[in-house]
Amino acid sequence: MFDFIQNHILTLIIFIPVIGGLIILFLPERHNLIRWSSLIITLIPFTLSIMLYAGFDRSVSGFSYPGGLQFVERYSWIQAFNIELFLGVDGLSMPMALLCTMLCPLCVLASWGIDKGIKGYFFLFLLLETGMIGVFCALDFFLFFISWEVMLLPMYFLIGVWGGPDREYAAIKFYIYTLIGSLMMLLVIIYMYLSATPHTFDMTRLAQLGAGMEFKTLCWIVLFIGFAIKVPVFPFHTWLPDAHVEAPTAISVILAGVLLKMGTYGMLRVNYMMFPDVTFKMSMFIAVLGMINIIYGAFCAMAQKDLKRLVAYSSISHMGYVLLGMASLTEEGLNGAVLQMFNHGVVAAMLFLLVGVIYDRAHHRRIDGFGGIASVAPNYAVISFLAFFAALGLPGLNSFISEALVLLGAFQKYRIITAVSATGVIITAAYCLWTIQRIFLGKLNEKYAVFPDINAREFISLLPLGILVIVLGIYPHPILALMKPTVRFINNLITGSGI
Amino acid sequence: MNIEIKEIVFISIVLLTIAPCSVVAFSRNILYSAFALFFTFIGTSGLYFFLDADFLAIVQLAVYIGGVLVLLLFAILLTKNIDDIKKTNTISLRRSITAGITVLVLFFSLFFVFLSTGWTPLNGGAAYPNGTIHELGRLILSKYLLPFEIASLLLLAVLIGSLVLAGKTVRQRED
Amino acid sequence: MGNLESIRYFAPEGFLSVFIITFLIAGLLRRKTFSKSSFSCIAGTAGLFLTLILELCINTGYPDAIVIFSGMLKLDALSHLFKILCISSSILLFLFSYSSRETSDSLKEPMEYALLILSCTLGMMLLVSSSNLLMMYLSLEFLSLTAYMLTGFTDKNEKASEAAMKYLLYGGAASGIMAYGLSLLYGITGSLDYSGIHRFIAENNSGIILYISMIFIFTGLGFKIAAFPFHAWCPDVYEGALTPFTAFLSVGPKAAGFAVIIRFFYQIFTVRGEGDVLTVLGSADWPAMLAIISALTMTFGNLAALRQKNIKRLLAYSSIAHAGYMLMAAASLTILGIVSVFFYLSVYFLMNFGAFLVVIAVSNEFNSDEIEDYEGLAWKNSKGAFLASMFAVFLFSLIGTPPFAGFIGKFYLLLSILQPENPIYWLAVVAVINIIISLYYYARILKTMFLSRRQKGTALSGFERGQYLQYSLMAGLALFSIIFGIYWSPLNNISMLLENFIH
Amino acid sequence: MEIITLQSFLIVSLILFLTGLYTIVSRKNIIGIYMGIELILNSSALNFASFSRFAGRGLEGQVFSIFIIVLAAAEAAVALALLLAVFKRQRGIDADKLNILKG
Amino acid sequence: MQEFVMKYGFLLLVFPLLGAFLNGIFGRYILRRYGEAPIGLLACASVFMSFVLSIAVFLALNDSENGSRIICNAYTWLNAGNLRADAAFLFDPLSSIMILVVTGVGLLIHIYSLGYMKGDSGYYRFFAYLNLFIFSMLLLVLADNMFLMFIGWEGVGLCSYLLISFWYTEKENAIAGNKAFIVNRIGDAGFLIGIFILFWAVRQGLAAAGTFDTEGLSILSFQFLEKNISLLNGIELYGASAATIICLCLFIGATGKSAQIPLYVWLPDAMAGPTPVSALIHAATMVTAGVYMIGRLNFLFAMSPLALGIIAATGAVTALFAATIGCAQFDIKKILAYSTISQLGYMFLGMGVSAYSAGIFHLMTHAFFKACLFLGAGSVIIGMHHEQDIRNMGGVRKYMPVTFAAFLIAMLSISGIPPLAGFFSKDEILWKTWESGHHILWLTGLATAGLTAFYMTRLLVLTFFGKNRGSKKDCAVHKIKESPFSMTMPLIVLALFSAAAGFLGLPEALGGFNRFEFFLSPVFGSHRGASHESMEYMLTAASAIVAVIGIFSGVFFYLVKPELPARIAKKIRPIYNLIYNKYFIDELYSFIFVSGTGIITAVLSAFDRYVIDLTVNLSGYILRLMAHIIDWFDRRAVDGIVNSAAGITLIAGAYLRKAQTGRLQAYVMLLIIALAIGVFYKAIF
């Protein structure tokens, strides 16, 4: 039994949620039964990914089947186009898969309050989880695209049906933005499939082909835009605040925690590994975009009235660091970028859960509407302090390490851009503290004299994230060790091809 | 240049077909255009004679004029209510001009194309002195047997269908 | 192959004609039993089912094409597959008419209705396999005439006969122009057989007249598949006719139309070089014409659908758009293009019939086709939820999102266009833009059904026993839409039969 | 130069064809439109016949013409039937009235 | 002993962290169940343990004649690419002195605040934050590489934020806390950029020297830097030498943390926190971090004389500037805050003239007497029932003799009266400034010394002498009583230290052996200046005389003729106003930065909401418009074409009402026109 799991682990992780979702559809309509069963269904892949983490070999690197890619499973799916169910994990996708399987149970915990159409909600949520893990583990470009698009449907309904007052606009805007991006990607995927001599979707073989293709730069740009919409990068970011404000708590946690990382993961997996020489030429372009994201996101966050919109813009700013790190083309910069993807996932999830807590109690999110909550809900205040300080990158907590690595790495190539981005740290500190002060400090707003403190369920969903934030700040080795060999491989690949 | 009788007759028949066409197109009264159509069909069957398609001319006379034109007249009479025979035909001037221009454009372009293309006479036109019926019959029952049978099925379906469509109105009147 | 020997291969159509005649005689003799619409529908389905079985087992034998009835019909993979498609769409038409309350009430003469459907199917089967201009024109007329009569069949609402009249007049004009085009083509090449024409054009080059005759002929064909300049009849007829028949119209005759287009262009005007590279025969660059028409059809269909309030008109414009997508594959001048047309048609068969079945089910309840009547359908009761989720499956498949078959269809189309032999990049970009526009109006329906919580007054009745055929049919179509979305190699192997269609 | 040549027949049938087209477009009465269709069908039949005679194509052209005439008859039947159905409803056969289907 | 430190050195940090953790998590529970005692005990015990350990370290360093440096490497904290930073702690003379000061003064302040914070609802929170502060300060001081130091650097910033806004119910405290953290953050950004340039420069140097792979090396650790600092001298950055730019960036970080000229505005507002906090953080330990950093990286700063000059100059200017403001303030804690800024200016002056040991010596002595002054002020405030304005005090001498005595000693020491510590450390700096040739800076230093003496006496006189001007009715004269022993004991100890500490660094000129400098020589290297004794005597005498003048003028103005200052103030009204309002620096900053960022934020978010969203909605709008046109085309234009005047224009101008779409001919017309276009096109081309 154990070795069956061992050599089918990735397929199990990906397909258990969707099978569980189908089972849920046929369960009797009792709310608690459905909630608990979906919690258990999300916990199974989490335990499996822990086994994955334990068994991961941290010494080997490379983007080829024997070296670098581990837990590889290859089943033929459609012989006609030799599309395969080709799954594998390497240093880049391992942390992301871990983050995704970890956040999902927490989100199920956070969506305990959903009561309308609960079976539909949890089925769509589990389908979403399958899509997400699918993207991270797919090594077949077609499978990558299928799981990329499979997420669209559940997200549209989850934002659209269970969202806030203006959900319809947000849902359709999200759908159109992502669809444009992914259709552009589809064209390039087909073009690459056709220009590979033995037509194949296998990413590892397409990687070797990458250099030889004509229209290479055009493909790179189209793919980059497709992924940039998801990150989101500056000009394409307007869907994020609307989607976040309208989505229910659990969904904006997943949206910020995992979906944003898919954009940067895609860039690293496709743009970086398949077109290294174009990436080398374009690295300055990405650095500038990263800088704009950081500064622009931070300033916009400061101007927001709605707490969730503020956290959304802060996500844009933090993803800017990832972009900058990716563009630095130095080992520590790239390490910082991948670490920042993981750290921001944890911090953003924590922030949105906290916003959810305050929304359940006050049913509004105007930052100025609160005041002095700390005196009436101390536990909640302490955890929010921890989250906000992690967000502003306080040393000793996890975000600082990745931001410092990113800035350190980026400094060696683009000095002015990094100097400007480093000032972003100040603006982030400003709006975080200003928010803390307006909500938690100052005299108690009499409306919330009876503000109930955090309850057990919310606390359990926040605790693991809080521990991770502190532990990864002090000892980042567990996650860092995962990604180092792959990051070195990518860095050598690109700098090698660039000279 | 000597114009034999044949050519004179040909020209007259051509005029016989083209002239009523303008009536069909422009006349205000639907009855007049129906009659004009009658002459056009007569002219066409005349032309068939010139093309040694004698059977075809007869069929044209029998089916087109006997069948289709009669049906048209029936249609006009059945649906002609009291006053609007005149009114029905006038259409806005603007539209007719546009239609006219399109048709003229088509005409001139096709006209030149027809003149310019060299139609390759394949095997010098086997003349059928004693009528084409024998040859036509053989051809239809040998090569084109399937279309012949299918045409019968088609007519059967059309017969039943139009009975049902038209029948409703008749039964409507009774009950 | 002479007439007598080819009777053996003519089994399915032969059986169907004999069935039509016996059906007619039986109908006249026992007027009363046939007057119940359920009986005649079931009898019709049985007949078609037998024809389907005959078609399935008779014609799979021969690897390459057989020309029967001295050049009239050509039985090859194309005709075999498209016949199956047409017969099954007629079977579904019968089943839909059985389950649609609106149809069964308003049909005064179910026997004649069934008869016309059978003859319409026969017309399609012949059209699909005809390889002679006369045969093609005759069966096209046969199909069109029966379609005109079926459109006008119900006298319940006055829209039907008006739609039928428009359909007839527009169709008559189009087929008249096509006849003129055929005469020109005959004049140039001197023969009515596709192979004869092909040989003539191969030997001596033909001037502008060939292209002009092709334009005239394409008028008739374009009318059949409702391509852009010839689409005007489509919305009115779709809205006027009975919903089951509209569903049938949007799949059956359209598939037959595409079969004729493929056979006409790919059998006559193409030659298959080495390494399966197809090149255009004769001076007329018809792939460019098809590509332009496909782009126009797609864009017009999608943009016009954006503002539709009536669900049937919206589905009409969407079917125009899908015709545009399929034309794209036809214009790609590659073997995979032909395969993709059939693949997309079979996927389109599933999702379009499914969508119309839901429209029928909803119009059984509220007997209106306006989109705002679908308000909050998903949250009314369990039946509403079932209908809404089924409609969602079909709509997402029509949009082309991955877990559903629609996406694989579009994937095939894009694949065929971007083939390295002669990739048409601009058309791929137009297609992508159109998919995005189509998302907007499909999502609007989803929005009314799922997202808006404003409950319209009309309550929805529960699952009633009589309608189980309808629900199982819907579930079946949805299941196949999903299965072919995930694992579609069986369908792919079937459509790959078309590979050796041109030789 | 002799008058009776293929081109002259083609021109005649072209004129017939175009008048037919013009009638379809400019007539307001349904029967008028149908007359246009009849004209077009007639001209194509004439075309087939003239090709079979002049271009020496054998009698296949004439067979096609015969079938065209048959189909024209069938279509006339259907047209009349539908006409009666439309007439019953509207008391008029003015093409303008066919406007219930809009939008 | 050395192996003990090598292995268990990090315990020194673990104790305060443990204390902070326990108090933080279980504090509320303990407070409710067992009252305040166990919390205070736990906190003081943890600091006491680390004090004992730091003594052990001191002894270990003393008796180990060979290596004066012990590294205790706990674990490799961060190892990504070429960056390798271990959680390693460096014990050498400099850090041992610092930890002694931190834990010593910290312990005393912990004991003091047991009394001070009695009865406060957030009792456990206060001690948790205080312990956390001790931990981060120790981390800062003991860190072996720049990154780890930066962790401590920001950690202390965090604790100062938490402690300043400890009574967060009042809005001003929260805002003060924010201001402190953000200004610190600006400084830290500079510090961070300094680290990056350093990292980049060292990598460049290494590359120039041929070694590319820096995998194993921990570049940013202090030994590595000290050993091959020579790598830097070749590297240029924007024209200036890399070393100068690095030093200036690091100095910006130092000004942020130690409140020098550009970034000092947060310290006066930081007085909003409880007094022990001001004593510990804003007097003794945190603010000295900048000085320690320069001391620790002396080899780097030595590379660029330009940077040292700038540091010295800013130090001197800040000292004088803060001293002038100090004279015109009335809040007791604000005066002490400005005096801290001024004394820090002294230390930076010392560092600037590369008299590193003098700077550190002054740092230590300043820690003692400034902590004593703050604690004294604290007990006065408690005594006067939270009265902070010295104009409403006076004559406290009679009621709080012990506080008065300790306060007096500390005041004399800070003013630089000879036998006390302040005199020796300040004189050492002045002498080294003069010796290194910066005569103008020496003059400003001397003037500041005079001013310091003046405003300290003013403070002493106005609070402790004369009649009581207590305005609050309930604090009538008889109500003032001495603080409890737990508060006065630390006062006494600190007073003793501030008296005796001077003898540690007795210069030779005055017949003593400068043991302090000898102790620090392994770190700073002992460079014995040209010992022309006579000049040194003259300068020491001069500084003593200046101090005495300051005191007498202070006594004269405020005790003998109390109304005189008011008259002088009237005469020099504009200058007085300028000084009183702290040269309007705060208003200037708030105008430039706060409203500046406000404007930028408003502009960018408006840009985001309107321009970007607009373009997106625009594309949506265009789509709808096109759909409308096509639909209109479908419904109207087809008839439009048909009815348009003699020309095939696609969209008719005239809007034809009567044409209905149902018109069949319109459809056929479209078909025929398409046909005509196709045929015409083909016929022509």
C-alpha cells in the first residue's frame, strides 16, 4: 500500500480533491457533514505533500527527467498528439505545491460561515485546488494549460455567487482578464507544439527547442503578458482589487496566497527555462516593471479606504519584489524571489483571514470606521500586529529575508532601480503602521465596545501561518534548501546563455 | 451580309423573351407581370428549339407554363383581396436605384467576362436530327437514374407537405 | 459501378426510402393511431435507428472510396461519418419533439411531420455523399424544401409561417444563384462529375470565369451553413420555428452543408502532393475566400449576439459564429483541417443540442424564450439547479473552457490553422478575439441564472415523471461533453478516418 | 458574323438572370419575389441547354435543365402552400408586413 | 572559560527572549491569577542571568591573553547563493563593554520599573516588551555579521515603537510611536542600501582578485571584512570611492537610530512612552547603536577620511544645535531628550575624529548619568503626580532628598565637573578632537559643554530649588513624598557609577593609566598620539572652567534673579521664538514628507482608479459600442444601404424609421451586393 502511494503520489495529490468534491455532491445536504468532509479531503493532500517534502532530494538540480525533476509520473493520455499526464516536481514547484496544499485546509476552515449552496461551494473549491496543484506539478504543456484554465470556472462562480455586493462585475472582469491572457498563451503553446520536430508538448524537450525557434522574442512577450496578467504586473492589475474586495474571505485567501504565484511560477517555468537568451535580454524590462509594481502598489495601498483593497494593493507591491528578484539574474536574487513567493503566500493569507475575522464582526471594512480594537480584542490585535509587521518586512520575520535577498541580488545588476525599490520598504512601513494605528490603537470606538475576540476556529486557522512567519524568519533553511539547486540551475542557464 | 430567315426568327424570339422581363420587373400590377412572365416562358421554349432541345421546349411549355404559371395565377387570385393590388407593387425609389446599380455592375462585369473567355468547343456538337428524346430517355434511365428516383421521392414529400400546410387553412374555414 | 450493382451499397438510403413509403401508407390507413404525436415520433425514431444501424455496419468495410450509381454518389469516410451525424441529429429531433410540450400540442398532423423529417434526413444522407453536380443540387433542394415546410409546420404562433416564407424566398434566391453558378461551371468544364471537373481543370487552366462560378456556387452553400453574407435568414427562422426543429436546423443541415463544402472544394479544387501537402488546383484561390468569409462570419455572429434579449436568437447568432469557427478549419487547406471540421461538428452537436434541450425544458415551464425569465433559475429549486448546471456545462463548452469538449474542438481548429504548411496567423488572432467576445454574452446568461439573487416571481415545478426522457437525454449529452473534454481519443480516432479522404 | 452563337445565348440568359434578381429585390408582393426566383431558375436552365448544344457537351446539360424545371415546380407548390398559410394570418401578402420577427 | 563562552555564549540572548516569550504569552493569565510580582520577578531574573553571563564573558576576555575575540556560532541562519550569514555571536572587548552596559543598566531599569509601572493594566505587556528590547539590543551588539546586526537594529526599532505607544489609548502616543518607527525605517533603508553596496563592492573586489565563487565565504561577517578590507580601495561608484558611499549610507542608518541632525525629530516625541523606557532605550542603549556600529566597522570608516569628517561635523553641529533647543524647553523629559541628542553628537564627534575608544568611553559614562537623570526625572514626575512641566515644579529638594542627591551627582557629571565621569569622557573627546587638528569642532564642542552645564543647572534649579509652583491643587506641598526604595536604589547605584566610572579611562596626562583604552586596543588598535602634555593640561582646564561658568550662569539666571530670563527672552523675542519652536523643523518635515507622500498617494491612486480602470472599462465600452453598431447595422443599415441615395455607402446617413428589419428584400439585397463586390473584384483583378 505504502509504495503504491509512494510512486503515485503526485497523481493522488492532484486528483483526490476533485474526487472528494464529486463525493461531496452526493452527500446529504447537512451543513456540518459537508464542512467536515471537505476539511478532511483537503487534509489528505496536505499530508501527502508533507511526505513529498520529506522525500525530496535537495542535492540534485536540472530540468531533465533523471536529474532535478523528482516523483516523476508519466502516463500517456492522448496518443494522437502524444499528450501525456507528465507530472514531476522540482525545487521551484515543491514549495508552491506545499504552500497550496497547506492553505486549502485553512481556507476550508475560514469558509465555515458559508451557508447558501454549500455543496456547490465546496465542490467548486476542491476543483479549484485540483487546478492549482495541477499547474504546479504539470510538466506537459497541454496539462499545464488545462489546469491553468480549469481554475477559471470555479473562481468565476466562487466570486460571482458567494461574493460581495458588486460581485458580478468583479467576476466577469476576472474571467475576461485571465481568459485573454490564457488564450494568448494557447496560441504560443500550439505554435511551439507545431515547431517541435516530433510534435510534442513535453516541456523538457520544448526547453531544448526554445533557442532554435523563430518568432522567439514574440512568443516570449506573449507568454510574459499572459503570465503578467496573473501576477499582476502594473498595467494589467486593475482586476485584482475588485476581485479581492468582492470575493468571500476564503477565496481571496486562495487568490492572494496561490493564484498570484502562478503567474511568476509560469514565468520561471516557461519564460526562464525555455527561452533563456530572450530572458537575458529582457531582464532589465522585468526589473523596471518590478520596481513600478513595488512603488505603485505601495502608494495606492496608502490611499485606500477599504481594508481588503489595501491588502490587495499591498500584494501587488510584494509581488513586485518577486519580479525584481527574478530580473536580478543573481543566485541570491532569484532565491529571494522564489522565497518571497512562498513568504508572501503565507503573509497575504494571514492578512486576508484577519480581514475576514473583522468583517464577520463589523460587516464593513472601512479602515476609519474602527478604532482602539486592541483594547477590546487583545489576542486578535497581537496576531494582526504580527501579520502587519511581517507584511512590512520586519527583520526576524519571514518577508524580510526574501525582500533583503531580492534587493541584495538585484543591487548587483541595477543599482538605481533597487535603490528606488528599497525606498518602497519605507512606504510599506508607513501604510502598515497607519492602518494599525487607525484600527487598533487610539481610543476605543464605542460602536465596537462589544467586539468579540478571536474564537477557536479562527485561531486554529491563523496559528500555523503565525508560526511559519516567525520560524521562517529565524530559520529559513527548510524552504530555502528546497529551491537552491534549481535556482542555481536556472541562474546558470540564463547567465550562461546571455554572454 | 445576308440575314437568313433563321436569324430573324432568332432575334424576334430573343426580343419576345427579354421585353416582357422588364414588365415583370417594373409593372405596378401583379397580374400584368404574371402575364408578362407567360410570354417570357414562351420565348424561352422557343429558344430551346434553336438549341435542338425539342423535348426540353415541350417540358418547358408543359411544366413551367402549365404548372408553375398556373399556380402563380391561383396564388394571385386566391390571395388578391379587394384594394391593394395597386399599392403592393410600389417600392421606394431609392431602393430601386440601388438595386438597379448593383444589377448593372453585375451585368457589365459578367458581360465582359463572358465575351473574353474562350469557350472550348469539345466535340463539335453532335446534332440530333430526329429529336433528342430518345437520347435523353436513355441517358436519364441509365446514368441519371438515381436523381430521377430521388426526384420522385422529393415530389411526394412536397406534395404531402404542401397539402398539410395549405390544408390547415381549408379546414380552418370549416370548423 | 452500374446502377444495379450499387444497390447493395445503397442499403441505408434505400431502406429509409422504403420506410418512408410504408410509413405513409400505414399513416393513411390508421389515421387515428398516427394522430397521437408521441406514436409517430417513436415510429420515426425506430426507422431512423434502423437506418443508423445499417449505415454503421454496412459501410465500414471498404477502406477507400466507392463511386456508385455511375458517379452519382461516392461512399467514403466523409460520407460515412457525416451520414451518422445527420441521422443522429434527426433522431434527436424526434426525441426533442416528443419531449417538448410546445411541439406536441401545436402539431395537428404528427404523421406528416414525421414523414417530412424522414425525407429531410434522406435528403441530407444523399447530399453528404453526392459527387455529381446534379445529384448535389437535387439533394440540396430536397433538404431545403423539406426544411421550409417543417419550419412553417405549426400554426400555433404566426411567427412560424412568416419564418418559413422568408426561409423559402431567401433559399429559393440562393439556390437559383447556385444553379446559375453550376451552369457556368458545367459550361467551363463540360462535365457534371466531380472527378470529370477535377480532370479538366488539372489539364487546362481556367480563367476568371472559374472563380466567378465558384462565387455563385458558394452562395448556395454559404446559405446552407449561414455564413456571413448569406446568414440573414438564420435569426428569424431560428426564432420562428419550433424549438426542436431550430435545434435540428442548427446542427443537421449545417453539418451536411459543411460536408458538401469540403467535398466540393477539397475533391475538385485540391491536389494532394507528397507528404500530405495540399495545393490549390486551378487559378482560383478559394482558401483565401473561405478565410475572409470565416473571419467575417465569426466576428458578425459574436458581435450581433452581444445584444440579444431572446435566447433562441442568441443561440442563432452563436451558431453563425460557430459556423465561422468551422469555416476557419476548412480554409486551412490541411488534412487536419478536414478532420477538425468533423471533430468540431460532433462536439458542436453535443453542446448545441444540449443547450436547446435546456431551452425547451425552460420554455415548457415559462413558455417564453426571453433571457430575463432565466433570472435566478439555479436557486429556485432542485430542478432549477439541475437545469441551470446542465446549461452551465453546455455554455462553458460553447465558450471553450478546458474541462469541456468545446475547448478541445477549438484546440483542433487552432491547431489546423497554425499548421506549418500554410499557417494563417491573422485568422488565429481573430478567432481568439472572437472567443473573448463570445465569453461576454454566454457569461451574461450564466450571470442571470446564477449570480443575480433577485428572484423573479414565477415558481418552477418539480421533477415530474413524464419528462424523465428529457432529463436523461440532457444528462447524457452533458456527460459526453465532459468525457470528450477530458479523454477524447476515441472521437479523435473516428475523425482521423477522414485522413485518406483526398487521394 | 453569325448571330446565333454561344455568347448570344449566354447574354440572353444573363439578362434573364439579372432581371430575376432585380425582381426579387424590388418587388413588394411575395408572389412578385417568387416570380424573380422562377426567372433565375429559368435562366440557369437555359444556360445549361445552350452549353450542352454549343459547347458540345452531350445531353447532360439538358438533363440538368429538366431537373431544374422539376424542382422549380416543386418549389412553386411549397411557395403556394406557405403563401396560403401566411395569407390566412395577415390578410395580405405584402412583404413589408413580414416584420413580426425583429431585433 | 573560553570554551564555555564558545559553546553557551548564545544563552546570553536566550534568557531575555525566554522572559519576553513567557510574559507575553502567559502574562495576562499570571497577572489575573497571581498579581504583578511573578511577572516582574521573571523579567528581572532573565536580565540578571544575562548580566551574570556578560560578566563571565568579561572575565573570559580578560584572562585570555592571546585571542581577544571569541566566536559562538549557533547555526547557519541564511545561506542563499553567494550570501552566507550565520547566526554567530562575536565576543570581543567592544561587545563585552556594550553588553555589560546594556544588561547592567537594563537590570537597574527593570528593578526601577517594578515600582514605576505598579498598578498599570498592561504590566505584563510592558515587561515582555522590555525583555524583548534587551534581547534585540544584545543581538545587535553581539551579531557577527551585518545582516544579523540589521535584525537587532530593526528589532530595537520595533520595541521602541511598541514601548513608545505603550499607552496606546491616547492617539498622540500612537502617532509618536508611528513617527519613531517610520523615521527609524528611513534610516534603516539607508543602512540596508549601505549593506548592499558593501556586498557588491566586496564581490567586485574579490572578482578583481580572481576568486569568483564566494559560495562558502560569509562575506558580510566582521572578521572577513576586517581581514580583506583592502579589496575595496580600488572600486569606484558614481565617481566617489565605494568606501565613502558605503560609510555615508551606514551613517544615514546611524543618524536614524541615534537621532542625529537629519533624522532626530522622533526622539523628543518618543518621550510619550513611560519614563523607564526613555531611560533605557532613548538614553542608554538603543540610541548608542549608531556609535557602536561605527566603532565596530572602524576599519571600514578609516578607509574614507571624507566620511569621518562628515560624521564629526554632523556630530558637532547636532551637539550645539540640540543644546540650544534644550535651553528653551519646559518639559523635563524633553530637555533630557535634547541633552541626549547633544551628548550623542559628542560621541559621533569622537568617532569622527577616529577617537573610537573615547567615543565608547563617553557612551558608557553617558549611559550611567543619563539613565540616572531620566530615572530621577521619573521619580519626580511620579512624586508630582504626573506633572512634567518644570515651570509648575520647584522646591522638590526638601521632599525627595535621595532623588535630589542622585540627580545632583548625575547633573554635575554630565556638566563635566572634574572628578566625575562625565568630565573625563567629554574631555577625552575634546582633547582627541583638538589633537587631530579639528580646532573649529573643538571650539563648538567646548561651547556645547558650556551650554550643557547651563541648561542642566537650569533644570536642577527650576525643579529642586525655589518655592513649589505646583499648579495642580491635589499635589499641594505636603503631598510630595519620596519614591519607594525599589525606585531609589537604582538611582543611587547609577549615581555612584556616574561618579566613579571616570577613573576607568584616566588619561596619562593626569597621571592615570587609561585602562579603558588599553582594554579596547585589540579592537581599535592603540595609536599613541604625540604626548605633548602641556597642551592637554591646558585644554582639560579650559573645559573644566567652561563647565563651572555654565553652572554659575545657570544658578545666577534662575535662582538669584528668576525674572531675568523672562526679560532677556522678551528682548531677543524672534530668536527665542525660533529656538522655543525647535527651529520649526518638525513643521518643515511634516510639510515636505507627510503631505508630500499624501499628494503622491492621492495622485497615483486617482491615476489607478481613473486612468487604468478607465482604459479597461473603455475597452469594455468599445466592445459594447461595436456590438451596438453591428446590431444597428443589422437592424437599420441593411435597409439603409438599400434605401440610400444612389450609392453603396455602408452605413446610411439618414435614419430610416419606417424600414423594418423583417424586410426580406433587405436580406437578399445584402446577399446580392456581396455577390456583386466579389464578382466585380475578380473581374477587374
